Amino acid sequence: MNSSLIKLRKIAHARSGDKGSSANVAVFANTREGYEFLRENLTSKIVEDYFKPLGVGTVQRYEAPNLDALNFILPGILAGGGSRSLRVDAQGKTLGEALLEMVLEVPDPVIKKTL
């Protein structure tokens, strides 16, 4: 099966926000096929490694199959949270957009069903 390197945003969208010093990022697949691909391939370890430069702790992933979504908890990524952090985005609102920039190798049939 052929595959292509694409940004996550081509097959999904995301929402993110703060939870104290931590943040969550929910990734919603655009199709059921996209969700099944992400459920198998977008692991908590991959997300943790992606955000490691921001000092994230051990990432937890929760599945929400009724929404075709995965929710990631990013502990400690906000370095103290909205009222304490010196980060530009102390509430983590841009973390979802940052994750959508991740490049993944996705089977072409999954991509085609999204278009």
C-alpha cells in the first residue's frame, strides 16, 4: 500500500487548553478511517517526544471513539500555568495547532477519504 508524508492537519483538527501547569490537546479525525489510523499510530510516546523540547512530562492518551478523537494530557508543559508561566502561550491554546504540524506517514487511502 502506498503512503505519503503529510501534516496531521490534513486528516484531523485539534483543540487545546490549559489545566493548571498542564494542558490537554484533543485531536479529532476528519473521518472514521482517519481515526482508526490515528488510534494505531498517534501514541502518547510520539506526542511526548514531539513536545519534549517544551519540558512535557509523561503524556497520557484517552480515546473517545464516539467523537473519532484522541485526548492527550501534557503534564507540566505550561511551566506553572497561566498566572505563573513566562511562556508566550501560558494557557496552551496554540499547542493543538503545533501538534497539527507533526508530519506522519499516512496510507494514501486514508488521505483520499479525507479529501
